[in-house]
Amino acid sequence: MDYLSHLLPECLDIIITLLIQDKALATVATLLQVNKSLAAATLPHLYADPFQTAFHAVDQDDYRFDADEEGSKGSLESIDALARMLLSKCLQRKRNCGEEVLVPEVVCIVFPELASTPQDGSTLAQETTLQSATAGPLDYMSHIRRLNLCTPLAYTWLHKLSSLTTLAYINQETFQRHCGIDNLLPTSQRRLDMRPPTAVLPLYHQYLRVELLREVNWLLASSSGMMLEKLQGLTIPVSGIGRFLQPEVMERLKVLENVMFLVDEVLEFPEEDVDAAFEEEAEADAMAAGVGDDEADVDGEEEEEEEEEEEEEEEEEEEERGAEQEKESVDEDAQAESEEEESIDEDTQSEAEGEEDEEEQAGPEEEEAEIEKRDDTEVLLSRAKARKEAATQNILQFVRQHGHLFPGLLQTVTCPESDVWTPWPWLALTQSVPNEVQFEVLKLLPPLRKPTILDGGNWMQFMAHPTGTFLGAVREIDVEFDLAAEGLEAEMYRRVCEEREFLQRCRRLRRLTIGTLGKGTYNWAVEEKKAILGMTVDEKQKDLLLQEEKLGEEEDRCLFLRHGLVPLEKAYITLSGSSDMNEIDDIAFAFSETLVKLNVNLSSTIVSDAPDNNDNDDLSQHPSIRTVRIGQGWITLPNLRDLYIDTCFRHLSSTSSVENAAAAVKYQQGLQRYEGWYGWTWEWHLPLLTKLELNSKFAYQFQFQMLNGCPALKTLELNIHTGPTMDPLTRVLEREDLYERQTAVEGEGEGQVGKRIVVPSLRKLEMLGGWKVVDGGDVFLQEFLTTLFPNLEELVAKYWVGVSLGGFLSVLRRDRKEDGEEKEKEEDGDEGDEEPSSASPKQQQQQQHEQQKQKQQYNRIRRMELQGRNLHDGEFEDLLRLGLVAKGYDDDDEDEKRLRGKVLEGVDFKFDRSKYYVLEEAKDL
């Protein structure tokens, strides 16, 4: 029975709205198939923005092939199908109204069933196909309110080109002239060409998709009816913005509030392509110059040879004249012969001179050709610059005209980065509109309308109207600053520093992520807090604000809201440059009752107190290391759950002023140091802490007795592992680590060992690095894991020393054995319930207590991840008996066959061999 159909339309509308907010669009789409009433209620929600990302899941960009080797794009196919259906509805409506329908050729190529004149002459078949595509009583077009088509169509068509019509269209001179590939740098063309036999076809295919996107977008927007009059959101391709600039079109955009400009042209090139193009031209010029030098050398050699020949001829002539004088009997025929030879030589010489003149005339022409070729890159870049300037001017003109016709109507204009001109996702040819132009566009818009979040999406628009924006509803600010940036970004940072009082106007702010804005940024919050403290008459409330009494969390926050103070809960502050910790101190004081999480990120350039220069302190040899301090009131905040200090090249301050300000931080003189680091200890009292992660020296100096102050701790991660280029850290695990250490009395030596440490709430333990067991080996490992952490479920141990793989496996073995014994005891207990027990109630209670105590002695590990050397045969057999691995893999490497085990019986086991680490056995200990 269909209960939804009997609901009131208002209730059904609320249910569908909530489902869409939860991204359950697939569930909403199924309602279209139930009945007409549900379909009518669902259509306005689904087709208000039919090309929304969540509806089609376009982020799944994996191309696949089916069994017939046909291309399949998965979810992107739904965009093509939806575009085809909407176009058919649109064109059929126009034809029914008697309007002349001119379908662009590119649309007919991809969707041949939409052609106005069938190419095969079968008009009846064409009309039948179109009517079947548009059949149905549902009016999809009337519900569209946001037409955000920004994904190129015909993706599967791109990978399957078998149509001769398609190839004929691509090979047309008109298409190739207008597609814009000639405007690409040669380096970009080669980088995008992935199929050498079909040189530029991939580029032509991509342009066809972009052209199709532009035409389909215009056909849908300009369809008959009131489409333009109803559009509240619209994506406009930059190459087709001229259509929307027409006065008759602009006048119809009466309710348009949101516009996104899609850069679908190549207006700029990657720097690597530009550099490569100039380098290739320089190499071509150098090669041309080298060829010219070689030709000049060849010409010089020919001239020398000719001169030598002339000298030889003159010598021969002189010899002949001497012979004639000596021999007067020489006949006239010989003289004629010699004259003829001279004439031939003269003709040869004149021909050589003519060839030299021709070469000299051809030289300037070749140089001009080289010059023309040399300017190709500069010409292409200048053309791209001109197109980019024209596109940006069109964007500004659209916003100005719309604002003139409908003042204050347009609320947001975005120009995101676009990569639609990329045939494959791994080839980036990203296009964007300069930030300076976007900022000029945002100045033409009205201020943000009661924003609840300020982030990268609307921050620039807020900075365009910082004083005119109402900030009373802002609950979250998430802005990052690049202090090394130049141009507009540097100007924006300077402006926000000057307008930093905007934070005081955010009276509902809960979460703050921002960089340093300079000293005194939060003085307003400190003054408000001091004013409340001064005005408070009730001593109980005053003590509460001074943290002398601890009431419930909600009472603290209600009191904070009652006085009108900002209820900040989470603060993520990045300090850099010459900033100090005063900003964090002000935040900790002003928002002490509501602050739950405090995250401080310090760059390596921060200047603070210099480290002490002691003879035994290696810190004096590292001037780049700076001191970071835990400020006043940071740790003793009543509701603080997370304190995170992210920094590098820092030394934790241990001065007396810090100890007085934060009594929970203490400096222990006798604690072992590592390479000059200050030793530290922490008497924690963090009852709400659930996760603890320590690295580097903090994990190295960690003491397990600190866990006594963390009764709710569920995850403990200690990492003292160093990189392969650093000296490894080795921390020895001793039996004393299992017990509390009583404070040493002055003059009586070290403290004495107390009771055992137990952390029953811990579920996950991760210890990475050189944790070394010297005494006890595997026996100590079992005691360590089962005593300290009786309820451990997940263990990650890497780079350990002094224990074997069998020691870790014995923990699992003992755990499984205990499970079997408990089951047998439960069965025996069930059978024994039939007979009355002779023990007294007190004895029975004591027995149950002992059984429960014995049960908690062993953990319940269900996931273990280790890293070490190859398995021994005996250890592999242990894995088989435990059901952690199984044979039968087709793998040439026997070790890999063993390690790639199948998880059985609910135990997730992973053993990773590493060349950087060897899991040592304890047989020599």
C-alpha cells in the first residue's frame, strides 16, 4: 500500500526536501516510478537543477569497456541521456507550436534523431523516433530553475568513432578553421596528442564536445515557453556569451540570481608549454645559424679551388707561349685550339659567378622565413591574450547590463577554473579568469545576503563589501592566507588585516580557521570578557567565569550566550612571520568557557624566546631552533578536549613563568634527554580525552603512567620512527613501565614503584619505531599487551626490536584459547544450573568476581598489523593453525604466497616485509 500518496502535499514536500539535503537523490528518483501523484510532487525537486553533480556523480571518471569491447562511461552516460531527452522535449514543443526549428549541425551529428531533416530521407521513421523520445505526460522543462550544464557531452562518443558522417564533419575545412586548434602552441598540441596515427583527431573530438556543450546549453535556455524568465541559476560558456548579451535575451532574465561563467576556450597555456616553445625556437634558430655557417665555409672552399685552377691555367698558358716562341713550326690549328679552351674557361667562370649571385639573392628570403617562424610563439601568445581580454570584457559587460536592468537581483557570479578543453583527465590545460577581473565583477554585485559561512567560495565577494555585509548569522570562518603571494592576494591580505574588526560582528561564530592578523586582533573579545567579569555581581557566576568552579558544559555555554559573548568552540590559528603567541593567549582567555578544540600551527620562521645556552645542551648548536611555549590558561580550559600544536624546529619551553602559568606542565631535571632535547613530563588530568597521538621526542619521552589521567582514552599512537637518513631512535621497554612511579623525596634517591597501570578503555594501540625489549622478550610482550590494555582490539606494531613474530602470534593464540575455554565454561555453567549450588551467595559473588578478573586478563585483539622480515616455516604453520592465512594462491613467489593470506574467523592479520627493518628474535636474550 502506498502511504506516501495519502500525505498532505506540504508534508510530502518536506520529506522530499530532506532526502535531497541528505544527497539521497537515487531514493527520490525512484518516486518517479510509483504513480503520477508522487511523480508530480517529485519532479519540481529533481528537475529544478537537472545537471547537478550529485544527481549524476560525475566525479567517477573511470572509463571502462564491457564484454563486447564497447566503451562505457558509467554515470556520465546519464548526462548524455538527460540532454538528449530534454532536447527532444524542447524541439518537439517548438515544432508543435509551428516554430521553425534549426538544429545546429553538431547536435545532429551526436544526436541524429533530433535532426530537423532526416539524413536518410525517412521522415516518418524520424518523427516516430522523436515522438517516442518525447512521449509521456510529465512536463520536465517547466520545472527547470537552474541550468548548470558544465560537463562536456558525448563522452562515450569520444571513445567510439565509427560514423563516417562524424569523420566527414570533423574533416570539414570550416570545422578545422573554427575549432581553435591552430591557436594552440605546437608544444600543447603534441602534449595533447595521444594517438600518433590520427594526429589531431583527439583535439578535434574534444572541440566537438565543447561546441556541443555550447549549443545544447543555448538550445535549452532559449527554448519556447518561459525558460529564460524562470531561470534562477545559469552556466554561460564564455565563447557563447554574446548570445546572452543581446537585449531581447537579457530582458528575459528577470529572476536570475546566480551565474557561473565557464571558460571553454584556450585563453592561456601552461608555463611549461610556453617555455618549451621558446626553447624549441631557440634551438631551431641555432641550427639554422649553424647551417648558414657551413654553407659559407663551403662557398669559401669553392672560391679557393677556382683560384687555384686559374693559377694553373695561367702557368699552362705561359708554358704554351714559351713553346710557341721556341717552336715556330707550330701550326695555326693548335693556336685556335688553345683559344677555344680559354673561351670555355671564361664561360665556366661566368656561370659560377651567376650561381653565387643567385645564392646571395636567396639568402634574405630564407632569413625572412626564419624570422616569420621565430615570431610564431609570440603571435600565438598575443592572440590568446587578446581573446582573454575580450572574454573578460564580455563578462564585465554582462554583469553591468543585468545590474542596470535589474538592480540588486544578481547575487553571485563565479568563474571557476575549467578543464573542459582536455581530452583526457591526466592532461591538464586548465583555464581561468584572472582574480583581478573576478574582484571587479564582485564589486558590481550587492553584498552577501546573511551568510552563515565565510570560506574560499565567497570570501572575495565579502572583501568587495566588507562593511556592508551582515555577519550576525556567520557560524564558521575558513580562510587561508598565502603570505608569500603577490598582486591581488597580497592586497586582499592587507585589507583583511585592516578590516579585522569584522570578527567582532560575527556574534554566532562557532568555528574559526584563519591565519595571523597581527597583534591585538582579539582585543575586543578580551575587553568584552573583562567587562563581563567586572559587571558580574553574583559571586557564583564570577567564580564560574574565573574557572574556580566547574559546572556542566551546557551551563557554561548558556551563561556565555546569556551575556552576549561570542560562543567560539573550535579555533585553528596559523602563526607565521614575526607573530607571537599573544593571539592564542587572547583566544584562550576570551573564549575559555566554550573552547573545545585549539589548533596552533607555527611556521619555521616564527621568532620567540631563544633556547638556554647550557654546556650540556646541544640546543646551543642549533640556532634555527626556536622556543614554543604553552600559554596561560591553555591546558586548564574547562571544556577543552583537543590541544594541537603543529610546528617544526621548535623547543618546548620550560621556564618558570610557564610552569606558574600552567601548573599541569612540569620539568623533570633527571629525565633522560635525547640529543640535547629538554626532558619533559606531564601529569595529565584529561578525563574526556579519547585519542592521543605523539611523535618524535614527545613519543620518545612518553611515560605510560600518564595514562592514569585519561580514563576515556580509546586510541594511543606513539611514533618514534625516523627516516632512513636519520639516526634511529631506540626506546627500551622495561618492566618498570608497567607500574606507577611514586614521586621521589628529596635526598632519598629515585622514586619507588607503585601499583600496576591499567587502561581498560583503550581499543587501538599503534607503536612505531625502535621499541626494544631487552628483558623477557616474548614473555614481556604478552604481559605488556594483556596487562596494560586488557580490552585491546587493534594492534599496529612496526620496527620493534627484541621480540619475534611468534611472540605476537602467541597473543592471538592465547586469546583464541581463552575464547574456547570461556565457551566451555558457559556450557558447563548452563548444565550446572540444574543442580543447586552448595556455595553461599557471598562465595558465589567472589567466584564471579575472580572469573571476571581472569577474563579481563587477556585482550580481544581482532586486528593486528606487523612489519618485519620473512616468515619462518614454523611461524607460518602457526598462522595456518590460527586460521590467519590459507594456501592455494597462484603466485610464483613462495614468500608472497605465504604473506598474502586469507583472513579467517573474524581476525584481520597483516604482515608486511620491509627492507628497512628486521623484526628480531628474542632467542639470544
